Amino acid sequence: MKVFNLLLNILWLLFCGIWMSIGYLIAALICFVLIITIPFGIASLRIAGFVLWPFGRTAVDRPDAGAGSVIGNVIWVIFAGWWLALGHLITSIPLFLSIIGIPFGWANLKLIPVSLMPLGREIVPTDRGFGNR
């Protein structure tokens, strides 16, 4: 399974991972420059690493996340989350047009909820494949 995840991650990196990760890095830099949004920048960096190498890991809800995460996610969606989710959607369209890209198109669609609500989640390793979540 680890060899299969490695192969999927390498293909993902070539087809769309690097570009989507750059989008999250740009969002993080903007958040760091604005100073008050540094927690959003940290969340964006965490997701950038996940988007760069997603197979073999998953995002789960943190049980200790409270109202602050909900409020933060609303602010995040308004200022950054919607265009990152749109990036995943637009990236998935050409991937669906090729046979080899279909699994990566689905993976992009599965990353949309994480891009919309990153606060109150953590990235953890998993033994299950990316499509089995």
C-alpha cells in the first residue's frame, strides 16, 4: 500500500499537486502579511502540505474544536476558501477528461471541504486509500 501511495503522490504532484499547493502558499503569505490573519496562514500552510502529498493521509475533525473554529471558518470561506475551492473544481475538470486523470479529479473534489473549512481539522496518516474515505 505504501508503494501505491508513493506512486499516486508522485503522479498527483505532477498533474495538479504543485499548482494547488502554490495557491495555498499564496493564501498563507497574504494571511501572514495582514498579521491579524496569521492563524489562517498557519492553517493554509498545513493544507498546502496535505495538498502537495495527500495519498496516505486524511483530514479529520478535531474533537476540541469549538465556536472559534466555526467563526474562523466563516471568515476563511469569505476571504480565501471559496477561491481555493474553485481552484480544486477547475483543476478537476481537465483531469476528468483523461482516463488516468479521473482518480485525481475525484481527489480534487474531495479536497474542496478541507479548502472551505480548514480550522478545527488536523491531518493524520491513514492506512486506507484516498478514495476510501
